[in-house]
Amino acid sequence: MDDSAAISLLERMINIRSVSTHEGPLAQFLVDQMAQLGFRSYLDEAGNAVGEAGTGPTVVLLGHIDTVPGDIPVRVENGRLYGRGAVDAKGPFATFVAAAARVLARGTLPVHLVLVGAVEEEVPSSKGAHHVVNRYEPTACVIGEPSGWERLTLGYKGRLLINGRWEQHTAHSAGREVAVAERAVAFWNMVHGYCTHYNADKRRLFDQLQSSLQAIRSATDHLTDWAELTIGLRLPLGVSPDDLVYTFTEQADGGALHFAGGCYAYLGDKSNALVRAFLKGVRSAGGKPGFLVKTGTSDMNVVGPVWNCPILAYGPGDSHLDHTPDEHIELAEYLQAIRVLEVALERL
């Protein structure tokens, strides 16, 4: 697969809409493409696009092919490819396919390579990753997420989502009854205060317990007043989602709380053969490698604790463009990332 074919692959992927839970057409496209490139490819029971090649120790390249909503016209301008998923994370998965295809074509693949285009990473279910976590026992894993072509991501924070609802009989606004919207706001203030207290001696963002008020709304039918809110929490290492569920449930002031997407933070090691292979790849492409930790989450949070193998996240693109209306990828960077991954795979 030459550079023009690699660019064409990514552009076609971006043109196939794949909002979470609607990844079927893109998954089938990828199965067909990987088959043409010499992989044993198929759709698994979760709807993941899977391609396998080679023999020996198993290495999994796990990227997600779903996107958040929001249509961005697909176009190339000034060396940039625009479109939803260009960075998060069709670009990284196209990098996996293109690099693996080149190594396979040269006959220099030293491992049993499994490419997984996972579904539902952008929603709390993480359906694709949960499906494969007990199917493989890899000796190494690479997660497809944007890091920039010179950077390796070693860890992600954990997550917990809180959806709360408060209801009460309608009362006159001049009375003594605390308004239902005030009860919801008081809960948010409690959560935010809890996080602020936890963070008092934490200087690095990766070590902080972050809270965000993602939505709040209230209404009445003049018999019952209600208020709802959604809070997102980003968890540092050592903070248990279950402990937070218990703590905040105790402080809900009669509200009904629903928790979703709970997962622990995860941090991989940088002293292993996988990292050394990528350092070699970056340097061979003329780059200066570095390491990152992210304040978001990824499928690393799902598979890392179970597989307990060398793991990192890699992929071209600026993660600050994730989910934005300006999402785009530099095509030169995309091609550089393919070259880096080629070298890394052959080093394994």
C-alpha cells in the first residue's frame, strides 16, 4: 500500500458515517479492505472489524471506528483532511491497517497480529473492547488514539458519569420550600467541592479528580417540579468509581442517581520491548519521541488491567481537535505515523 492508497483508505473511511451504535457499514468496508490486503478478516459478534495475519506471539492493535455525532464536510485543504473521525479515531486505525499491510506484504511480520476496529468506544458501553478483552491474551497491545506521530501515550484517567433527578410537589415560589432546581444545584456544588478538596495538594492535572457539569434542566407540570443534571468525573489513579458511587449517593438529598461508564484510571510501563520498538520507529522517521498521559479515557482502561501486558496508545492527529467542528488531520503526519508503526511492528 503506497502513500496515495493509504490516504484514499482514510478518506473513504471518513466518508462512511459511523456514529456510535451505527458502525456496521464502516465495519464491513474495513473487513473487505483488510481481506484484499491479505488479512483473515471478519465481523465478530459485537460488530468489530477484525483482521488477523502472521504467526507467533499475539500483538493486538485495538482502535475504535465509531465517532461522536456531527457531520463535517469531507475535504482536503492545504494538506489537511477534514471530516468527523479524521483524528478520533479513524486516522489512527487507518494507520494500523496501512502499516500492517506494508509489513505483511514484505513478509517481515514477526508476530500474530490482530487488528480490531472496535465499536461503541465513544459511549459508556465500550462494547467492542469489552467483547475482545477475554478473547485474546496478547503479549503487547497498541491502542489507536491520537498522540501526534512523535508521542506515545502511556495512561488515561478513569471515568464516572452521574445522572441525577430530583422531584417534589409544586409549591409557591414565595414559600419556605427549597426549589427543586436549588436541590440539584446544591448536589453539583457538593460534588465540585469534594473534588476541589481532593485536589488541594495535587498539582498535575493527571493526578486530580476533575468534575464537569455537562447538562442541567428543570421543568414543571404545575403539580410536580423536577430537575435533572449530568455530571462527568475524571478519576486519577487510586480513586475507585465504586467508592464515589457510595459517597455521592449518601449526599443526594432524596434525588435519584444513576451512574454509568465507571472505570479506573490506567497507567502503563515505559520500560518494555513495545515502547523500545516505538522509540526506534519515531527516531528512524526523524522524530524526537516523548511520552504523554491523557485526562480522558480510552479502551486502554478496559483491556489494560485484564491483559496486563506492555501497552501504549499511538496515532497521528492533534487530540485537541477531538469532537470539534474543525476536526482534521495533517496528511503528512498521517504518513509519518504509518512509517513509525512499520518500523515498530518489524522490531517486535
